[in-house]
Amino acid sequence: MDLTFVNVRQELPAYYQRFGYVENGALPFPADQVAKIPVHLLQMSKLL
């Protein structure tokens, strides 16, 4: 199971780690989307 979310949600990595997810990378924010601040996407995964 994979999750992708915006890095400004700083509480989410710890929340998902409690359910067995591990951080495994980052992606650039989509170029076709507008962000008011610099952001990127975090990826987390776990085996089902």
C-alpha cells in the first residue's frame, strides 16, 4: 500500500508510521498545480 502527501502536513509521517508505513522517497509537486509556498510530495509504503 502506497501513500503520497504534501510535505507541509508535518504530522502525517508520524501518524502513518504508527500503522507500519515507512518513508521511501519524495516527488516534486506537480507542475500543473499551483502552490503558494515551496512544497514537495512525500511517499510512504507498507506491505499488506
